[in-house]
Amino acid sequence: MEGPPREPGGRGKAILLVEDSDVVRAVVARMLTEGGFAVIEAPGPKEAEAILRREDTPLGLLLTDIVMPESSGIELAERAERLRPGLRILLMTGYSEEAAEGKGIGGNREWIAKPFTQEQIVAKVRNILSIRNVGDNAHPADPTRR
């Protein structure tokens, strides 16, 4: 039996999932792929930044944990916005809503509280990707692109 149709993150673009816990990353990746999304996994900000710099890797969304050992998801989001202006960002957090509001969320950044269900993460990602057209904005910064 064939699985659900592939729904790449934003017009043929993948979701870059950054989570330092191997178990959590595997579970979230499975939730998203079963939901029909293409997912690229990174165990931390350093690996994620290398993927963000690659021109041959079209991305529709950065999904990152806020709290990680080498650098925060907020810092990664800031670097991602410089490398790929307009890239949608979804931050995962175990913080309460009140605490999360002060953690650099807003603009192109949204958040989801952990733990979440497959239905919640898939719906959130679909909603974020449908807010506006994710076009060439997810490519590395290139002054010749308009």
C-alpha cells in the first residue's frame, strides 16, 4: 500500500528539522514524513547552518528547538534569516506560552509547544506554509535574485 502523497515544504522545498535529541528528532521527522512532508534532519545548529548555506537545498521551513547545547534556536533563526531572507521559521519549545512570547517569536517566526501530536505539528506546518507563497526567498542570499 502506498503512503500519503508527498507534500514538500512549500513548493518542492523541504523542512529543515533541527533538534539535538536523536529520539525527539526521529519522532518529529517521522510525524512530518508520515504527514507527507520532505524532511532534512540536522542534529544541531552547526550542521543546520551548513545546510542553509548550500544553494542546492531548497527549503520551505526551518523547524528548530529553542534550547540546544551549542547555540539556541533563536540564534540559529537569526542566522537563517540572514542566509535565506523570508524563510519561514517554526520554533519548538517546552516553555509556557507566556515565556515563549519573549523568546524572539514574531515576524517570520512562529512556535509550537512540546509535546505535540502528529496532527498538531502537521496542521501547524501546513498553516505556516500556506500563509504566503514561499518562492525564491528560501535560497541563500543572492543579490541577483529578485
